[in-house]
Amino acid sequence: MLALIRASHPGPTVVVTAMGSALAAGVGRGAGGTLLAGAAVLSGQLSIGWSNDWIDRRRDQAIGRADKPLAAGPGTPDGTGEGLAPRTVARAAFVALAACVPLSLANGLAAGLVHLAAVACGWLYNLRLKATAASPLPFAAAFGLLPAFITLGLPGHPWPAAWAMAAGALLGMGAHFANVIPDLPDDLALGVRGLPQRLGATGARVGAAVLLVAASVVIALGPGGHAGAPAVAGLAAVVLALGGGLAAARGNLRRAAFAVTVAVAVIDVAMFAAQGARLV
């Protein structure tokens, strides 16, 4: 069970689920609506995480990824690692995907279809676009649609403000660039050449920083064109995180860059959640 949880990419799964739940609470979906939205997002993220490890299992085995349950362990012919068989992860991915359909549609037809489109973007990335120059596009589409999934579940089914979808798209692409940084050498060795890998280590770091800072600015200034106290505090935290990262970069630039981009992404998510009531 622990290996299966690790194979679900628990970090991103928890963060995205928390983000969706916080946005739902912020726009006034109520306790029931927030739980329903969170359950739909959780099932979709689990399906994407498990499918990613299942699809990438042979590449992960080739480089000995000890953090991936399907690549760790004795390396038996069927790919079993830590007592976890590939078919178990595949079944979990499809069960989560099957659960995602009714959970998404329970939020309303329009909201459900939008969320299923976002989940499809995650699967498309895993199946095809991960190793192409178009690798950021599924993240832009999926994260850009997340605010729409939340607001379309409200009475009247309103679409979110344009700034919210733009901020979600920037945040998603920034998260993609940041996530690539620690694994960039391994990806290049295996021929995985998404856009961040094609830009190289420096390009990936700069791209992650630019996208996440841009998301910060849009989240802070998008609603009404002026920043309130929470937005100002968020922007100040982003500046401090970037400054601290530059100061710490002398020891290990790659590790510092990854830590900074993760910190900025967390700040962006918190700022986004704080703007929940202004999404519509």
C-alpha cells in the first residue's frame, strides 16, 4: 500500500487537490461542494500520477530511480519493485479514472466536462507530449481549466475571470519547468526532450522563475488591477524566496533553484486560494 501511494506522485497530488479545494471554499461552494470538488480533483490526480509511473516504468528502471516503486527493488522480469507489480499500478490508474467521471459530473455537467478535459490533458502528457517541445501545453490547459471547473459548479454556472485562467496556466507551466530541474540529466540520458530539457539546465531554471513570478503578478493584480494586503504580502514573499535562493545558490545551484521554484509555487497557490471570492 505504501508503495502504491508513492507511485501516485503524492506531493503534486496533495498540492493540486488542496488548491482545488481551497478555491472551491473561497468561491462559496459550501462544505458539500468543496468536498465534492476535492474528491473529483483527487481522483483525477491519482489517475495521472499512477499512469505516469506505469507508462515510464521501463525508463525509470533503466536509470535505477530508487524513488520510483516500479523501478526499485530486485528488478524482476515483470518489473516488480517493492512487491508492487505494474498491473497493480495500471489497475489503480484506471479505477481512479473511472471514479473521476461520476465525481466530476456530480459537480454539474459543464463543470464535469471541463474537469475531465483537464484530466485528459494530464494523460496526454504522460502518453505522448512529455518528450516533445509541446510539453508545457497540457499543464497550461489543465491548470487553466481548474478555476473554470470550480466556478462552473456554482449556481448559474459562471465562467471564471480571464485573469484566473491565465494565472492557472502560468502556474501550471511554471510547475512543469520546476519539476523537471532535478531530473534533467536523467531525462536527457533517456531521450526525454520536453521543452525544459531542450532549453537546458539554465533555461529550465530561468523559465520556471519567469513563469512563476508572472503567475504571482497576475494573481496579485488581476482582480481589479490593484493588490490588496494579502497580495502585497505574497509578492514580498516571492521576492524574499528568490533573493534567498540566489544567496544559497553558491553551494548547489540545481538544488537551490528547485527549492526556490517550489517555494514560489506554494506561495502562488496560497495567493490564488486567498483570491477565491474574486474568481468570478
